[in-house]
Amino acid sequence: MTSPIRTERHDDILVIISNNPPVNALGAAVRQGLEAGIKQGVADASIKAIVIRCDGRTFFAGADITEFGKPMQEPGLGTVIDMIEASDKPVVAAIHGTALGGGCEVTLGCHYRVAVPSAKIGTPEVKLGLLPGAGGTQRIPRIAGVPLALEMTAIGNPISAKRALDAGLIDKIVGEDSLEADVIAFAREIASQRPLPRASEKTATADPEAVEAFKTANARKFKGFDAPAANIRCVEASTTGSFADGIKTEREEFMKLMGGTQSAAQRHLFFAERQAAKIDDVPADTKKRDIKQVGVIGAGTMGGGISMNFLSAGIPVTIVETAQDALDRGVATIRKNYDNSAKKGRFTMDKVEQMMGLLTPTLRLDDLKDCDLVIEAIYENMDVKKEVFGKLDAICKPGAILASNTSYLNVDEIAASTTRPQDVIGMHFFSPANVMKLLEVVRGAKTAPDVLATVMALAKPIGKVAVVSGVCDGFIGNRMLSQRQRPATEMLMEGARPEQVDAVHTGFGMPMGPFQMSDLAGLDIGWHRDPTRIESIRDALAAEGRWGQKKQAGFYDYDEKRTPSPSPRVVEIIDDFRAKAGKDKRDISDEEIVERTLYPMVNEGAKILDEGMAQRASDIDVVWIYGYGWPVYTGGPMFWANSVGLDNVVAGLEKHGIEVAPLLKRKAAAGETF
């Protein structure tokens, strides 16, 4: 097989070039080629310096993670990097695109680093539950200091070439279009300079105050995760002993993480997110429809947030409301959100004006006639939605995609109100729509393949992770959510307190529990509005005006900052309701709460898979992680069920008299996983 690495001589400079598309991943063949190239340059007396660069759109953008979990093929990346650093001739990295993970570590082993202005470098391994395991945690602090090393390893976001230059991680920035020539010239300039700057020979200065400040500032972000703490320990180790000692610590911590459940879960999610974009029965080369103009019906919280996704991507939006004050309010909210982002440095004010300039507010549905995609984002009422889609059918041009943001209504019924059901699809954004990453794409029975392919492809430029769902009540996410809410309420009738149930869920890693979520959404949502009709605890709370956070009272009491505290009145209401129902109060364990709220979600996920409402179990995991805040380090509900053991899930369901989904039962009996 042809090696992805080749070498070229430029008089006394040897250039080692990688051509391993799409991202020059550091697989075994690349490592072997780099090793051979360095040996060639070192052995040739006529070569004065060596340059490492990459063809294509990027420098080495990381390890080949398909090799994870497989037997290691020599040479290991650490061995190659040590060889680069040990070279008695200067080695220069020529960086364009991104130098990430192992790619960043390769640059750190080089004696010099030259980059184009648009380049970025970073060590994002923490996002896979890992750490840079080829010397990154030891070389970054020795070159750039502890504070930046902590940020780069434990948070994992890449930094710009300019910031890297200021920190000493890059030695020179050169022209975007002249990288190779400029690096060869640079290599010639420094060819005779000695001693060679080697990161492993530098000393990292301890900075305990910076470490403590970093831990405090990121405590909430790091909660529940193993990898950030391991990265911090390794960076600290760089300041307390020799380079060899630090590498030993790095290796030990890396192996612990690699063998742990969290990294397995995070790597599962990495692949799951990419897999979710693939539609089993729609070819990848299906021709997409052009989306150059988008219409949004409704300027409320959802409509405004949806519009922002497209405006931020440079796609013009026509937003429609029924009343001028509602329209003005919606546009003002969009501007306020952008202004706030600008104050935080995310946008310039020029960019804000540019995005707002793409927005056309109107009270006329007819103004949507030229839109390529129209998204309806009005309240959840089937009759109203059908009326709107009937009007859109008459107004919109042929080939326009008509989408509903419904969170649980039947998309096929909505599509039937038009003469073009093939152009109708569900696009369920999650609130706040300009922030939440998930987009549930609901495929109707008659949705055309190119419509589905177009909407799935559109997700990426608007910053969303899209997952296909079939048509069923609540689709994937809300259908599973209902299986958590119902038993949670039942347990209040049996003796649990709202704060106990919620604490189990937040302790598990959820952003909030079922009753905190209810208070946030509003207990009046879906309430029948008759204060004399008390059929549930929720009815009793709503009848007293305890509608949640907006009323400073729901399942909890809230202060002016919306901080919750347990409510004595809620205890009275629950106790009274329980007494009237003739139920006995008992102690409920945290384990029972898990078995009765989380196991039924897995059970429902199995039904969703069996019915073909989700393409694959990993899609369900993506929905719950990006749409509902399920803890990333567990990999999502279906992956978590695998780690718990499907037989244990089945036993827990049966113990509480819950009918086990056939697919779950079959897989557990066969010793299989999702």
C-alpha cells in the first residue's frame, strides 16, 4: 500500500508531507511514515533542517480514533514525537487548518512552529473523556505556562494562531498562501542555531493559585466528569518532577481514563452524532433543494429563536405575526439577544447589524410566497396548524418545504391539510431554539427523500445536531420524557418529596429533575383551567395559582432570583391529596426512584426502536444528550442501559410491575446490548 507520507528535498531542507484525507489523522501508516521521514533527514548529512507539513485542508487534526480499543501498532505517537524532538537537526512544523490532539502534540515535539493566521491548535481529548497522551500535558506547561495548559487540556477548546504566538506555542505567523515557501525559508534561517529548543528540557513553574482558581471557576462545568481532573493532575505533575516523571503520570492517567466507562461513553457519543446524520434509506448523494430564503410563522420565544439560527448563518428570514405589537416584541427580543452576545464578545456590532439586516418582519402570510423553507412555530393546536398549512399550500411556491415545529402533534395529519404532503416535514427545535443543539427532524409517511435530505443537511450550517424521528406522539424525546414524569408524580402519592426525586436526577447528572422542569415550563401548560376540578396534585397546585417559576410558586417556592426552596404548602397539598386517595405513606429509596423513572425511559426507547420510530439506539442517545441534558459521561439512556446491564433494567422494571418492551426483553435474554 502506498504510504500517506512522502518526502521532498528543497536543497538542504527535507520536507515531510502527509496526505491522509480528510483530516490527516495520525493512524499507524502516518506514524510509520513520519518515523521513516525523520530517520531519513537525520541520516542525510546534506540535510540541514526538516519541515513537517500536510496536504489538504488541515494539519494533523488528531489521532485516528478508530484505532481506540484495538491492539497498538508501532510506533506509538509518543515514540514518534520523542524521535522528532531528539533530532540533532531542527524540525519545523508548518501549521494550517487545525493542529488538534495528537497533531498539536506533534508540533510540540518539533523545535519550531510556524503557522498561517487562520490556524488553530488545541488538545480536545478531554471531550472524549481522555487527555493528550503523547506528552501534551507535559510540554504545553513547559512552553506556555500552567494557566494556558490547564485551559487547553482540561477544557479542550482550540486557540488561535495569534494567541498561540503570544504564548510561545508558535514561533512565527506567515502568509496564508505561502506557507511552504515561508517555512522552508524560516528553516534555512534557523538551521545552524544551537542549542535546539526542546520542550522536554524546559522547566514548568508551579502555580498553585492558578490551579485552584481554575478549579473553582470551572467546578460546575466539570461536575461529574473524570477527565478534567485527570488533565489537571497531569499539568500539576509537570511542575513537581522531571519530564520522565510527568510522562509516567500522564500515561497512568491516560490508561485509567481509556479503560473507564466515561471515555467509552463520550467516544460512543462522538460516533453517534456523526451516525445520526445518515439516513438509512436515503442515498448520501441525494440532490438537495436550495434554501436561500426562510420564512418563520410566529415571533414568540420559539419563532424568534428559530429565526436567529438562520440569521446567524447568513440566511435571510421573513418572520410573520398576526399583530404588530407581537411582531415588534419578537424583533426587539432578537435584537436584544444579539446585543447581549455582542457585549460578551461573540459578535461585533457590525455583525449584529448585518444579521438584523437579513430579517424581514411582516403581518402578511403572503410575504412568504418566495421562501424556500417555511417553519410554523405557533402554539400546539392541531386545528390552528392545519388552517395555517392550508393557507401556506396556496401561498408558497412549488418545491418549497413546509415544516412544523410541533413537539408532539401528528405531522401526517398536518401534511394532509395540503395538496403537497411530500413537501411537509417536522422540524422540532428545542427551547431556547437559538441555544439548544438538538433538531428532531420528523419524517412523515409521505415526506419526499430530498426534503428529508435537505433538512438534515441544513442542520449543520445552523449549528444543530439533527436526528430523524418517525411520526408518533411526542416523537423520540418527549415520548420518553412522559415515562419519567408519570412515575415521578406517582411516587409523591406514595411518600417521596419533590426535592428527593429531583435530587436523584441532578445527582445522576441531569440539569434538573422532573419537578424542577415542570416549574420551569409552567404548571398551567395543558391545565384544564377549572379550579374546582382537582384530579391530580398538579391540578391542586395550579388551582392555587402555583404555576411554577413565573409565579414564584409551583412544586417549590422561589425567591426573586428564582432560587427554589422546598415548600411547606406543597407538602400539605400532597399529604391531603394522598389522604383523600386512601394511600399509605412510606419511605422510597433513591434506587427505587432510578428504577421507576429512568428504567421506563430505556423501556420506551426500546419500543421506539422496535416500531422504527428511531433509526438506531445511538440516535436516541443523541436526542437525550443534546435536547434534554442527559449527562454526556453516561453516553445517553440506551448506552447507559448497556453499562447498567439490560438484565438489571428488565429486573428493575418487572419488580415495579412495568411491562417490559419485547425488544428489551429479547436483548437482555440473549446477553446483547443496544
